[in-house]
Amino acid sequence: MICLRCNKAFDSSFNRCPSCGFEISHTESFNNIKQALQETKANNSQISDWLNQLEMKIDSLESIVKSHSEKIIQAWPVSDSRDEKTHTRIAPPPTDSVYESKPRDSIEPVEAHYGEKYEKDTKTKDKLSAEVRFGQKWLLIIGIITTIIGIGFFLKFAFDRNWIGPAGRVGLAYFASFSFLGIGEYFNRRYYKTFGLYLIGGGVSSLYLSTYAAFQIYQLIGHYTALSLMSAVTIFTCFTSIRNDSKWLSILGLLGGFITPLILNTGMDNQIALMSYIAILNFGILAIALFKRWHEINLLGFISTWLIFFSWYEKYYDVTRFWETIIFLNLFFLIYAVVPFIYYFVRESSDSIKGYYITFPNAFIAFGYSFALIKASISLQAVSVITLSYACLFFSMAKYLQRKYRKITEPSIILAGLGLLFLTITIPMLFSGHWITIFWAVQAVIYLWIALRIKIIWLYKGAVILLIITIGKSLIHDYSSIFGLRLEGLYYIGGFNHLFIERWITSAVVLCSIPVCIKLIKSNSSSFIDISRGNLEIPKISLGLFLILLFLLMNIEVGAFFYDYVNTARFASISVLWALFSIGLMIIGVLKNIEVLRKCSFGLFGLTILKVVFIDMSNVSTPFRIISFIVLGLMLIGSSYLYHRYRNRILTFKTE
């Protein structure tokens, strides 16, 4: 479509021209006129009939205008056509006489005039609307919050000056609360819904404040009475906000509820009362989440709850309050682990699941405090109860969402990822030493399998990183710290048989995890990720890593064995191992036609020859020196035979 004001083309789906802001209805009006003229020209047979009808209508209109000119002028309605989508007034298009009597170039100033006038009117209306919205909404919210804070400071000031008795102070606070509620309900019924609901929100906040003061400051009511009253206020808030579909009523009420302990802080600690009060507010948020997807309320509750918990913990916590603290801590964690998803647990929805951004910080905050509390009061192993519980919770939620919403995978993946993370953290707490390495290797394979099945790149990368960390831990930490390897002499402190079974099982699991991962990647690469990186491929890189690791472990084990049993043959045994490994690489490289393996075999043969000539000659006794040379020579002859035997295979087959 071409804009009449700036003559630039734009998509007809816009309500205004993207370049100049000209209303699309003007362009549509002229386009309709042009289209009608074109259709008229194309259908010459109907021109005469249409002109006759037009002439009759003009004559009739002329007679009416002449006889009733004054009445028509007074009663003529003002054009107020509005766009159905935007509900904004549309400026009338120019008359036919203007269009027909002037060339197209002269139309531009007329349309520009209409566009400029409309743009000015629109800006003026937008400014007025913004001003009205600010006056109606934000002035009301600020005023209510200010009033509530004033009531709180009045209670505290009256308490400090002893002007009014405790019952009178609380009574005045309740009177102000119910006044807010009554006036708010009055305006709500009088069609001032927003004004009324915000006043109701102020009343709810004042009720929280009054009840908290009656219990925490003045001890006028007991613990259970206070909890019952606060529960009733929470239920009322949830019911009213859901019934009126008012998110801001909930926000205002809950904001007042969370501010109350800060305003009425007496400097004395009552953990059970404070944490129970916060828990009640959070159960209200959980109840709202059953019916409404109001993410702002979840975020408000999450931030307020943990801020209050942080401030209390830093000021009052000691080891004598361990059990109360750990219970409330994980209760808060459970609420905010479930809140973002509970709507989708109990209801059917085709919308994408949103608002789960609080899941990660909630889990890490709760785990961090649980770790510190349990480790200090019980033991590190006991922390595994928390991590396993978190993992089971996230796995269960992920499985439920995956079954119920098969097309919406992202929340399930995030929850499963958290479950895997806490399961990974659990392993070092329950096990020690080489068992951690074994479990990490198995987990890396499982994570990779899951990543390839559900096609999540970050989980795929995480599995690869975990596998690399596992290999590094096995070589650097396990062999030196756990199995007692000394690299300078290539021997074990406790002897070759020390932890022999555990050592070989660990090495076997780590080694086997690499080819399993290679197979998984190769079988899923076409449908998930492009594994090619230039002339290199991830499976071949992994195969190289596997061979290097195997070569190192075999050197360690062979060297340690001969150190204990035939120490004089250690150097010769290593040379024989290198020659055997070289011939193995050569055989695989020839049979599978893998050029890189054959080249590695050549390189290792070269290193073996240098070792035999310059090292074994001076350090090995004559019998073993003879064995080194004979074995190496036979291996070289055998390799040459392979090239003769499989010459055609090497020359004709493409490298895999």
C-alpha cells in the first residue's frame, strides 16, 4: 500500500504509516474510490445507468437543501467515524471535487494537512491519557501506601509515648482498616471499580498490620488467634482479587503484608510468629497461582520472602534454632518451586509456560542455606538428603509437565536440568574417592543421551564438559591421591596390587564412557547438531582422546607392574608396549582405512625407535635390550606387510 502523505510503500497490516504516522483509513478511503473508478471504467455497459442514478440523487438532494437549508445546517451530525481496531477518530477524506479538479501532485498538501492535524490531536490525547492514568492509578497507590505507613508509624509512636492503651491503638488500626474496606466496596459498586479495589487493597494491608501489631507488639491475642486472623485476611484477599480479576489488588495487599514486619519491628525476635506469618502470605500467593497466571505477584512474594529471611538469619540465627530454620527454609523453597507451574498442574492450557525465571535462584538460595546449616549442625553427608529431595521434586515435576504438555518442552527441560544438577551434587556427598569418578562418567553418558533425545544444546555441552572433568579427575587426582601413583618412578606407594580392582574398574568405566558417547553423537548428529568443524569431526577427536587416555593408562600399569616384579626390564617393557600399541593403531588404520591412525602409528614407531636407541641402550641390560630391538623390528616388518597386503584397500576406499 502507498501512503498518501509520504508516498512510501508499507504493509496493509499496520494501522499507521511506519514512516510518517499517517492514518491508514485515509489511504484506504482513496484506494476504495480509485478501485471503484477502475471497476466503472472496466464495465462500460453500466456507466450510463450509474450516471443517471447519480444525477437523480443529486437533484433530490439539491431540492432538499434549498427548502430546508437552515434546519439541515443545525441538525447535521459531526463526522465521528472511528477505526474499529484502534478506536481513534479518523479525519474525513477530501471531497471528490478536490480530487478531480487537482492533479495528484496537488493532493499531497491537503493530505499532509489532515495528517499533521491528526498527529497533533493524537499527541495531545496521549498526553492527557497518560496524565489521567497517572492520576487515577499511581497517585492512588502512592497515597494508600503512604497512609498505611502512616498508620504503622502512628501505632509505634503511640506505643512509645503511651498516649493510648494497647487495645485502643489496635482498635483504631482495625477501624481504619475496615473504613478502607467499606469505602472501597462502596466505590466498587458505584462503578469506580479501580478506585474502589485499590482502597480495598489498602484495607487488606492495614488488617495485616493491625493483626501483627496486636500479636507481636502488644500481645493482645494469642499465637493461634493471630494466625487464624491473618489466614482469614489472606483468604479474603485471594478471593476478592480473583473475583474481581484484579492483579493490582493482590499486589497492593501482599505488599502491605510484607512491609508490616519491617514497619512494626520491635528489635525482639519471635521466629515462629514471623516465619508463620510469611508462610501464610506465601500460601495466599500459591492459592492465587491456582487460578491466575500473575507472574508479578510470584516475583513480589519471592523477593520479599527471601529478603525477610536473609535479614532475620543474619541478625538472629544460632545453632539452637536449626530445626525451625531448616523447616521454614525448605517450606519457602517448596512454595516457589511449585508456584510458577501449579496453574498448569491443575488446569489445561495451550499457552506457553512462563514465569519460571524464579525457579533457578529459588533452588540455589535454598540449597546454599541448607548446605551451610546442615553441614554445621549434622554432617556433609546429611546434605545429600536435601539434594536428593530437590532432584526427585524437579524430576517429578518435569515428568508430569512432559506427559501433560508434549508440545511445550522448555519448562520440562529446565526442571529436568535442575534435577540432574542436584543429582550430580549428591554424588560427592554420598561417595568418596574413585566412586565419584565412576558416577560422574555414567552421568555424563546419561546427560548426553538425554540431550540428544530432547535436542538441548546446553545440556549436550554440559555432558561433554562433565566427561572432560571426569577424565581429568581420574588422571590428575585419583591416581595420585587415591591410588598412590608416583610419576617420577612410575610406581604405586602401596604396590601394584594396592586397590587393584578399584583402580581397574574406575579406568574401565572412564574409558568405556568415551566410545559410548562417540556412538551416541554419531547416531544423532544428523538430526540434532552439525558435528563437523572444518576437516575435523567430534567423533574422531573423541577417538583420539580415547586412544591417548588408553595409552597413558597402559603405560602406568605396565611400568608399575615391572617396577615391583622385574625392575630391570621396565624400560624394555615400555618400549614393547609402545611397539604393540603402534601396530594396533596400524591394524585399525588399515582395516578401517583411517589415515590419521596410520599417521599416529608412524609417529609412535618413530618415538619408539628413538627411545630404544638413546634410552634403552644405556639403561637396559643386554637380554632385555635384545628383546626391545627384536620386538620393534618385527613390528616394523609386520606393519610393512600390512601395507603390502591391503594396498588396494588403502588406495581405493575413501577415508571414513
